[in-house]
Amino acid sequence: MSTNYAVYIRASTDKQADDHQRESIERWLSSEGADLAEAEMYVDIGSGVSDAREQFQALLDDIKAGAYETVICWEISRISRSGETLQRFFNLCEETDTTIVITDGAVERITPDGQGRFVADIIGMVYQQEHRTLVRRTKAGVKRARNEGKWLGTPPAGFKRNDEGYLRPIVDPDDSEVSFFEIQDALERIDSGDSYNSVAKSLPISRQALSNIHQDPERRKWYLEQTSDDERVQKAVEPLSG
């Protein structure tokens, strides 16, 4: 037999508070003479593009089983930012006579008889297009940065990115940093017979990271010869070769 309410909440990251979602849903429930404590809660932390959300999948299974009359969500994007996933969700709720309530959005209810579905479908298509645009812009930005010789990702040990995104050797390190010259000295000590463990103990770098550098011929050249086949690294170490 159906119970009254299921609540779905999704936060984008583990640092993002979901208080505003809960407060909005709680106000709606209160207007219906109900309380948040009476609803079954499904709470995920993760991207709205991915369907690999444990609580979301559990909610789908329970809707299929006819567990609820109403599913409440703060905004349609909390369910998903994928138009295809939203279509499947709306269809499932129609098939199981489940009403979807949106407490903050252009559409307030999506009912099994189709009320609100047209607007919800349009919103889903907008989310899909926004995601595609974001992906295209991100790819274009990465390609542009690579073409400009900027370093993408985590800088290698002894290096950092400057304000423009270009790789630069660390000459005057902070307490948590290891300088380019410390890596250079460490490699020379290892070549002279010192162990990875003994050398790594004096540096803010792990034994494994030091070993990886020492055993990589290309990376060794960065520090010991100030040369590299990677143009971005070459430009960074060239001033040190004189």
C-alpha cells in the first residue's frame, strides 16, 4: 500500500549544505499538514549528470514497487540534469500513479494524468543543452590552454603554476613545498648511493614519489640537466641551465 511522501535531496558536493532544500520541502509539507519526519528521505551527494547515485537508484526501485503517492524535490535539477534521465523518471512516475512535487521551480506538480509534464519536459531539455554547452566550453578551454603551453593538472614536484597557468620551478618554497633544487640534490644523493628512504625523510615528498622521479629517465633530465622533451617543462627549466 502506498505511503504518502518520499523526499529526494541531492547536494552537488559534500561541502554543499542541503539546508535550503530541506527548508523549502518542509514548508511545502507543512502547508499540506504534514511533517518532514513523516516522509521517507533519500539523500545523495554527487553530480546531477550521473545516474550512479545510490539513493536515487533506491528511490527508483521503491517507486517501481508502488511505495509512494508523492515524490517531493526542491528543484527538477536535483533529480537529474540529464534530459534522458528526467524523461525516464517522469515516465516511471506516470506509470505508477506517482505525483512529483517541485517546491521551487517553474512547474509545481507533475501528475500521472500529464499535468505539468510539458513544462517539465522543456526544463529537462534546457538542462541537457546547458550541460552540452558546458562540456563544449570546458573542452575548448582545455585545448586552448594546451595550445598556449599552459600546464593542466597537478604540477610535478618542484614546480608550480604561475598566475597565468604556466609551469615554473619552485625556487623559494613554502613549508609544504619542495623546491626544484631540493629534488635535484635528492637525485644526486641517490645516484651517490643514498637510499630513497633516507633522502625522502628530509623532504616534503614521499619515498615513492622520489623513486618515481629517479627511475624515469625523462623526468630525471628536468632536474639534473635542465632539459625536457616537453616544451612546457623546457621553457620552465631553461632559465636555470645558465
